[in-house]
Amino acid sequence: MPGFELWGEEEKKEVNDVLETGILMRYGFDGPRKSIWKSIELENEINKTFGSKYAQLTSSGTAALTTAMAALNIGVGDEVIMPSFTFVASFEAVLSVGAIPVLVDVDETLTLDPEAVRNALTPKTKCIMPVHMCGSMADLDALKTICDEHDLILLEDACQSIGAKYKGKYLGTIGHAGTFSFDFVKTITCAEGGVVMTNSEDVYLKADGYTDHGHDHKGVDRGADLHPFLGYNFRISELHAAVGLAQIRKLDTFLSIQQKNHTTLKDILAQIPEVSFRIIPEGGVDSCTFISWFLPTEELMKAFVAEMKAQGILAGNFYWYANNWHYIKQWQHLKEMKALNNLNEEQKVALAQLQDQDFSASDAIMGRCISTAISLLWTEEQIKEKGEKMVGVIRKVLSEANVIA
Ligand SMILES: *Cc1c(COP(=O)(O)O)cnc(C)c1O
């Protein structure tokens, strides 16, 4: 799954270019940097690789989401519809711009259920934010239709799905804006970093200024830049961008290894008729960072997890339902509004309602779902061994529950 598994000389070379000049900042110092511009190079490489018109690097994926929302004019009083299954960064970004996260159910795509999105629309809805979890995607055509009907913004959190495609286009390049994370465990890493991609020059220029204290970046003298609007510091450093540059050049390698390993493991698990797999929307191509699969009931999945743990082979299998990072059930700090600073009134009202909101439709999916991470380092034999052990545990659990003889 993560690019850090194939760390090598390429990354060291790119970082050394920066260390040679000592210019660690992405802006200015035109003379001493001796034409080394790793951040700009990486942004150009991102546009070339994924087909976006514009790319703005940031210090993290969370910062990329926050920046995208600010650039898309999402703020206080605006509702952002997002899924109940995601990484906490998605709602952190919504809250950080003063907007209201509206959490809705997921379906067997493990992403937004378009029907649940429709039911959550209000006059305050400003944005639909699908989160393409675990390498695959939401039904983007269905969500785009809703956005077009109601004049809403489509912002893709594609942080976990670098390299996956929908109807020929890379995830993250389909909505008004999209984001990737390059944190340490993502498909390509900068150690820490992220990007906002967009085809809108206006959104790009706003993201460019916002991530650097509102600088307009029009002149050659940074000190004389104008500040047409307020911003923050969400800049990436040249050292981080250098790592990303080496990594993005290996993306095709990462993806092809993932696809191969994914296919091998999936074929083994698919021997068992009681195992089913996450739905990939029509026209979608999974980036294959994980295999996400289901057993028929929550009880069976819990028994599988318990037995894998007992045998000491659970590592690399993520039971999100009981994991405190990725699913609404465990987000006590959000539901109890444990913010260090004061939230705005509309946010408080919305978060208070989360306590009683019915997520049984999501529970019914997530309770019987597990995601198995795909390593870039596995040998063919290791995958077969892993797969056969998993099949053994599944068969044991099914027979103990009298599902199979
Ligand atoms: C990793 C991740 C982020 C945030 O990225 P960071 O770079 O860690 O801040 C946002 N959304 C999702 C779905 C993620 O998995």
C-alpha cells in the first residue's frame, strides 16, 4: 500500500539536490537555489500524471482539504455532506473553516450513498464531499447529478485513492477540486504533504495565496507581494517536495504491484461463496491499496477478527467498525464536541444532533466489512500463505456458526 515500502536511492538523490543548496523553502531565494525548484516540479508532475490543470501543494492532506474549502468559499453557515466512514481529517477540515459537517450513510461502495445524500440536502447545503476510501470510489455520476440539480460544489477527498480512476479520469480531478495526502502511509509519500487539484484558475490562485499568508506571488520580491485576501501558512517545504518527486515517478510501479498482489489475494478469498467484495461503481478502476470484503453478518466478522487475533495474524487487516479513527461509532470527541476552542453556534447544534442520529444503515455495512492492506513487498508465496490462512480462519468461523459444514 504505501510508497515508503519502496524507499531508495531516488528519494535520497532528490533530497540531496536541496541539501546541496540549503534552500529549504519553496518561494524566493532565486539566486542561491541554483534553479532547484522541487515544489514547482512536483506540481507540474502531478498535473502531467493525473490530468489536472492546476495543482497546489500543501503541508498535509488536511491542509489541502481546508485550503480547497476556503478557495471554494465554504465557510460559516455552510453544510458539507460527507460520509460516516472516513478518516477524521475530513471533518476536521470542515470544522476548521467554520462550516458544518453533515454525516450521512455509506453503502457497499464504502463511500457516500447517493440516496442518503439526497435525503440530507437542506437550503444550507453548499458542498458534497465524497471520500474515496481505501483505493476505490463513490458513484461520482450520481453525486454530480445531485450537485448539478442543486448548484452544489463537488469536492473530492481522494487522499486515500491516488491512482484510482473513474470513467477514464483520475480521482481528485473530477470535482470542482480534489485533494491527495502524501503523509507517510499514503500511496506516495512526502513524509508529510498534500495537494489541491483543480481545473479552475480562480480556485487555484486562491489556493496558492491561501497556503502562503495571502501572498499574491506576482512579483519577484516576496516582501513587496500584495495580499488580496487573508491566508495561513500551509506551505510544503522543498525537502518534502523532493521526496514526493522521487515517489511520483514510481507511481506506475506501485500501482502495478498493488494490482497484481490484489488480484492474487482476491482470487484466493473468492473461493468462499460467503465472502463478498466491496462494490466498485461502473467505470471505476480500484487503486488496489486494500481488498475490502464482507462476511454475511457482523457476528461472523467479529468472530473472524477474534480468531485472526488469537492466531496472531490480524496485522494488516482493518476492522474499521471497531477502530477509533475511521468510523462515526468511535468519534466520541466529535459527538461530545471536545473542541479546545469555541465552535460556532451552528456547528454546536449540528454536532449535538450527531449523538442521536441513526447510522444503522452504515452499521449494517461496516459491521461486516474488513479491509486487508496490500503490501508492495509481498512475494507470490507470501500472498498465497496469507490467503490460505485467512481462508482457513473464515471456514472455521463459518462452520462454528453452522453456516457451512
Ligand atoms: C490521510 C487522509 C487525510 C489527511 O491527510 P494528512 O496528510 O494525514 O493530513 C484526509 N482524508 C483521508 C480520507 C485520509 O485518509
